[in-house]
Amino acid sequence: ASSIPLMLSSRIPQVVTNFRNGHTGVLSPVTLFANLLGSTARIFTTMQEAGGDIGMLASFGTSVLMNFIMFSQVILYRNATKRVIAEQKASQAKKTN
């Protein structure tokens, strides 16, 4: 449970930045999906192996929630993200020409 503030302090700013920008930049959907699956699996293993320790479940549950939000943002903002990345590449190409 003591890891919750640290995890939130790293994830909430990213979620807010994604929301404000309207895109997710270069965040990898594959990595975020793997994080989501991994934290979800940790809930089930904690229930089986640690007898459902509330502190651990709260920590992993918070992780699942934040990973789900970030993965959802990748899905919701995918078109805007593609557009922004294409614009950045075009801008960089102009600078090098």
C-alpha cells in the first residue's frame, strides 16, 4: 500500500498531460497493455498466494485502474496521436531539407 502514492505521482501527471494534449504522443500501446495485463494478473495471484492481503490488493487495484485509464487514452486518442506524430515527422523533414 505504501507504493500507491509513488505510483499515482507518476501516472496522474501523464494522464492529465494526455488529456490536455488530446493525444498520447509516443506512448506504446503494447507496453501499456502488458502493464495492464500484468497488474491484473497480480491481483489474482495476490488473492491466491497472499490470502487477499488488503494492502497489496489496494496497491495492485490502483495500478490496474491507472493502467486501464492510460491504455484507454491510447485507444481514444489514437487518431489524434497519429496526426500529431505525422505533423512532427513532416516538421522534422522540413528542417533537414
